Amino acid sequence: MKAREIAREAVRDVVSGTTMTLLWVALFVLAVGGVAASQAVSLRSAVDEADRWTSSGAATLVESAEGRIDGHACDSLVALPTVRAAGAIRSSPTDLVAAALPRAGVPTHVTTPGFAALLSLDGTADGLGPVVSDEAARAVGLTGPGLLATPGGTVPVQGVFRYPDDGRDPSLAYSALSVTQVDDGPFDACWATSWPADDEAVAALGRTLLPDSGAETSAHPTLGQLNSTLGSTFRPGPVALGGWGPAVASGLGLALGAASTWRRRSSLASDRHIGVSVLAQAGSQLVQAAVWTTAATLWTAALVLTVTAGLRPGDAVPIDLDAARTVALGVVGVIIGLVLGVASIREASLLRYVRDR
């Protein structure tokens, strides 16, 4: 048979329902698509857990050494591959006092420019005015950036940062921050959010100490997490099928391909009896399989995209590509199974195939 005749025969089988396209689409989506979707769900769960870990402050390390932190060295930690944000901070002797609450000043801290990136900030931290915590903002009557009346005049509050009570160090829960230059004297602590965590970032934090800045009577520097309630190490949940998803999908695809051919063994053996070649039959079956695997792949893609909806592109794309690889191996399995199925059919067994129907 010529290629055109093979394609025509395949299309005729699909249109007439002989192929049972909907059945094989459903089976492929349930089997191979189910594997891809379950992997996507477990990976999405791991991403959500990682987001919860970093947003809680568990990934933020704090090197504390009063009056001994180099602000420039601290801000420079962002040059490391795994450090998302870093900044230094120290206490200020002057509180922010609102005219409405003249006896209850807001404790103020001085920070380097990089510190703002460590916060969930509504507004800016450009040094033209302080930023305040959400709790302090409520106390002085602010709902966001705006002007604050103080006994000494109006102060522009540049931003409000969220600092939830979730187990993190409460020192900034009720506070105001004022940005200064990195070389404006020593600082008390260096904060750095490192994700994924690595030893290089930990070692670099130790190098933010100013040389010869600690007297023998000074307290030793301490290193800890901003929030340790989630543990000291991030442990994501297990990946579905223990990482064997692609292999499982390939095996399921092979079984589907073989089954789709073997169920028609009597008709294929009959066609073989009248001169249709094995190669022509394999070509026709492959065209038919291309129809139902394409439809099933589109359904699976929609399912996986639903799972990864809302994720950042940097997180969603790897999950989508992993699912695509799993589905592709499932399709390869279908092709191999189909070819093996066609090759295993014998014209001499026609009568037995008919009896077994």
C-alpha cells in the first residue's frame, strides 16, 4: 500500500469509529496524564512549601554582633548566587513620634539600602522618609504611605511593611526604619535571605564582621534564623511515584499501544491474509494512534497548566516541562507497544483470533 492509501485507510477507521478514539483518549489521559498530573501536583506542593518557608523568614539568616557589622559587606552578599536579599540594621537612639501619640514613640532602626528587599513592603524605601511596620502604621493612623504629623513637623512615611506574628523575631513588629548609606558607621546585625540555603552564604555572613572590632569583653557574634518555628532545614514532601513517573508513563503507554492493536488482531490478521503488509498495517495504526495521543496530550496539557496556574514562570515552566517529558515518554511507549503489537500478530493464527473474540 502507498502512503496515501495508508493514511486514507487510517482516517476511514477513525471517522467510522473502528479506532474507538474516545476510549483511547480517555485511557491515555487517565493513565499517562494521571502520572504527569500527580507529579505536577507534588511539585506544585513543594513550591508552595518553599514559598511558605521563605516568606515566614525561615530562609533569612541573621548575623548579630552589636556595633561590629560592615554595612557594605552585608549589602554585597546579594552578589552570591543563592542570596536573594541582604541588608544591615542597627538601633537608633531617636524614636519616631507621632503628634497623635506624643508619649508613645515608635522604636526606630537605621538600615542599609539593601534591607528593604528583605521586607514585604507597600511603598518605597528611598531614604526620603521612614518606612513603618503595619502594626505601627495602625497605631499612628496610617493605612499606607502618607504624611505623618509629628511634634517637629510633617514627616513623609514612604512605605508600610508587613511583619506578621508567625514566630519570627518580634523586634521589628512595632518599629520604623530609616535608610542610610552602607558606609554610615557600623551596624548591629546583617540579615540575608538565602534560597536555596548553602554553606557559602553562611560563611559569607561571618565575613561581614568588621576587622578588629570586637574587644575581649564583647559578646561573641551569633548566627540564627529570623524564624525557626518551621525547623532549621527545609524538607519538601515526596515527589509522586518517587521520581519514577516518566518510566511508569512509558510502561503504561507501551501497554496502551499494544492493547489498541491487539484488540483488532482478527481484522489485522484477515487483512494480512489478503496481502496487506505488516509495514502498511503498522503505518495505519500509527496514524490512528497519532490522532488519539494528540487529543489526549492536549487534555493532559490543560490539566497540568491548571495545576501550575498562578505560579511564577520560573517555578511553573520546569514543572510544565517535566510533565511534557513524562507525556512524551508515554507517547513513545504507545508507538513501541503498537509496533510490537502489530509485529506479534500472525496470519496463521486468524482462526484462533476469531474464536477468541
